Amino acid sequence: MKEKLLNKVIKRYNKYRSPRATAELRRADEDLFKVQFEGSFDDSCCMDEYFFDLVYELKDEGLETELMDYKFEKGKYVATFRFEN
């Protein structure tokens, strides 16, 4: 169920931010999920705000999450989030 909601929110996220930032769900477990981000957002200041934007989008759907970490891998960012509820 969480994975379906994640994909719905990511689709909406991409609608308003792509091509500047495009997100794709890479993995979802019971406690954590990983999202890959790509686009030209990484050359802007405060680029991590694009990761936090996803947290706010998920909160609007009633899903409390927290950004745990992000890493640059093969030309893309992979962010790890934790479910809070």
C-alpha cells in the first residue's frame, strides 16, 4: 500500500518539477525507501530542497517521512527516506 502511494506522489512531484528534477522510486521496504533523482537541479544552490519537497508532498497525503541521507551515484542522486508512521 505504501509503495502505491509513493508512486502516486512521485508522479505528482514529477509533474511539477520535471525536467529540472525527476524522481523515481528505486526501492521500498517496511521502514525505508530510496528514490533516485536526476536533472539539472544539482547545479543550483540549496539543491537538497528537491529531496525535502518530496517529504512535504508525502505529508500532504498523510504519510510522515524523514530524509535520512543522499548520495551521488553514477550521475544521479539516490536519497534514502524513513517512514515515521
